[in-house]
Amino acid sequence: MFQERVEPALKEYLEVQLSERRANILAEALDAHLEWTYEYYERTDPSRLKGAATLRSFRTDLLRQHRELHMMSDLADSARHRFLDRPRNPPRVVTGSTAAYYVEAGVLHVQGFKFSFASEATKAVEFWRNWRD
């Protein structure tokens, strides 16, 4: 799934780095990859899940430890829902789907995060690229 969904989404985003639509597609692919990873290892090798008993605990643990994964999760949620009023663990940083992004000095940023989308997305891709299979 990584090569089929995440890699192409990253390539397309890097071609037009101010595109919120492309940023959302990449964020959604990265967020979905977390779930795909859990489901795969739950069936094939649960010891690879670092003690997580459920998708929720796996997701919560990774989002708390990795700011870039947290950002991608928030953006994926905001791309699906207009109003983000459902509680989340860890708590959302992005709170509004219509104002998730802003441009500063010609660089796309995400509300509530201090880093550019491109830098965090690249870190998230590298995180999954380096996940030991």
C-alpha cells in the first residue's frame, strides 16, 4: 500500500506544494497507512505492534510519539468532516476543516502546528519508509 498510495501522493504533492487538495490526499494516505499497518501485522505478526492490543491503542501511541503522524491524522480527519467536534485522543490540533492551512513566506503551513506541511509530511513518509517489515 505504501508504494501504491503514499509514494504517488508524495510525488504529486511535491510538484505543487501550495495545493491544499494534494496535501490532503497525502495526509489521508499517510493516516490510512497507519491503519493498514496495524491490520496487516494484527493478522501476520502481532508482536510487531509494540504491545498494542487494538487499532485505537496503536494509533494513540504513534500519534503521541510522532508529531508528523499527529498532523497527518488531524488533516485527514479535517478533509473528511467539516466540523471537528468529536473528542480525539490525543486531542486534535487542527480544529476547523475550512481553515486547516495557511501560506506564510510562500510555504504551506498547518494551523496549530509550528512546522510546514512539507517538512512534516516528509518526516511522516520517512517514518513509514523506515518501519521495519
